[in-house]
Amino acid sequence: MLKATYCRYELMFHTPAVTSRAVMNSKTTYFIKIWDSDTPEVFGIGECALFKGLGCDDVPDYEQHLALICANIATLQTKDLMDYPSIRFGVETALNDLNNGGIRNPFPSGWTNGSTSIPINGLVWMGTIEQMSARVDEKIAAGFRCLKFKIGGADFDEEVAILERVRRCYDSSQLEIRLDANGAFTPDETMRKLHRLSLLDVHSIEQPVKPHQYDLMRELCVHSPIPIALDEELIGINTREEKIYMLESIKPQFIILKPSLCGGFAGAEEWISLAKHYNIGWWATSALESNIGLNAIAQWTSKVGVSMPQGLGTGLLYSNNIPSPLVQIGDGLKFDTNKNWDLSSIKWI
């Protein structure tokens, strides 16, 4: 008989994480553990990566709901967690981990054997010109050939100046630039800003305006000189019918898949199926998960197959992340089979 428990875990940023929405010093997440009562020494672990202020399941009774799910894990159907994507993400990970021997390999592949690498983009957080310039130089030195810039939280002219500096040093054959505005642009300024940014030979821009403005977003996707990727637009759209309506209404060039925010792995795979049907590109992105969640997303991403750089973190944002076999080598994320997991900091309820 299946059993489950969970624990709350406060992830601490090395330095404050700044986006156009907020400044974060820490992030609360939850780990879930599932095992069979006949063999309690073998267990699977997942991360219920609640994203406060953004996830559709950010509700006051979240933890009580998680406790109820743990109490009823033996009869639970993951499809019943459609409205709780972060919990579905954690449960799917833990169950797959358990079914694969409880060794933190929820989606075994060549990547988990250490034989392949997942190409990833380097993430440049918002900050002062000096801070962002230093972060760019650091990422380039580390071997990244695709950088994603968070924009929209500082003076636009200053942000453009940083991007212009980058382009003067590295043309598009040397460095791919992706942008993420997190919905920061207002409708009347968006097209002007997009045209200015397009002079920098940008690959794409995520969510230039706030979500749920379908008419505006459709017009932007038609006329923007930069391909548009939908990110926050996917959050809270959990049924197949809603997904079809949104994609047909907006017709984006790309969608960004964050499994802990857009329906767990089952929901993300449905998005991929629809994206292929409508000839829409996609890539996967982590959403500030710990190494537990990042490992699951990376394994799943490797399994479904990727070619372009993915938006997967490197686990270095936090001072108290869970030690893991995940390592960054150049612009790739690898699974080092010589490293072990250390779960000692997790205190189960």
C-alpha cells in the first residue's frame, strides 16, 4: 500500500532575485516522499514547487491540501490534480522515481547515464548596469552561447545599452539572445520597444505584455519583428479545450513549458502535442525549483528530446540547495554519475 509524507523547505537565494514582478530573497517549496508500506526503505521524492504570486494553485489552504493528498495517496489519480499543477508535478516525479527504484531517476535516459548533455541558456538577472554587465561576462566565460535576459524592471534605455554592449562583442553567430519581459510592457509602448530591440538580432521575447489579453497578444504575434513566446499565458489553462482555444486565438511562435506551473509533466506533454499540431516551437524552462525539481525536469526534457537550448537552471541560485549530481559543463547541464544526492537537510513531517 502506498504511503506519503511531505515537508516544507525554504530555499535561500545567494543574492536577491530581481524580476519585473518582485524581488525575492527566498522561495518556499515542498518535498513529497512516496513509498510502499511493504518496502519503506525504497522511496520516491518529488518537489511540489509552489510559485507564490504566479501559480494558479497559490491558495491559502495549499499545505492542508497537500497533507490531504498524502493521506489519500493510495487511491489518488494524478489526473485529479489538474488544478494543482505544482502538486501534480511533485507527485508525478515521486511516483516515477519510486517505480524506477527510488534512486532519483524518475525519467531514466542516456542523460542520467552521464553520456549526454542538455544545452541550456545562461540566465542574466535584472540589476544595475554594472551588475548585469558583470553577469554577462561571467556567463560568457563559463561557456554559454545562448543568454536569456530578464528585462522590464529597470530603465529601458539602460537595458538596451547593456544588450547593445553584448552585441558589439558577440554577433548572432556567436551568441543567441533571448529576452523575458514578464509582462512588463504596456500596450501602447510594446511595439515601439519591440522594434528597438529587434535591431539587436534577438531570437525571441517571452511574454512582452501581461497575460489574458488575447486580442492584443494576437496582434503582437502577427506584427512583432521579434518572435514571441508565451510563458505566463499558459498558467491556469489546464484543460485541452482551453489550450486549443488559447493557441488558436493567439497563434504564438513559441510556448515556454514550466511543468510545475503548466499542468505537471502530463500537462506539459499535452502542450507539446498541440504545439506540434499548430507548428509552434517550444522549449522547457525551470521555475526556480530546487535540484529535486530541476533534476526531474532535466530528465523529462532529455527523454522527450531537445535540440535548441533549454531554460534549465544550474542549481547555483540557492545557498541551501539539495546537493545533487547535476553539474554545468560549458553551456550544458549534465548528470555526474560520480556524485551522490544528499537528502539530510530534508526533515519529513
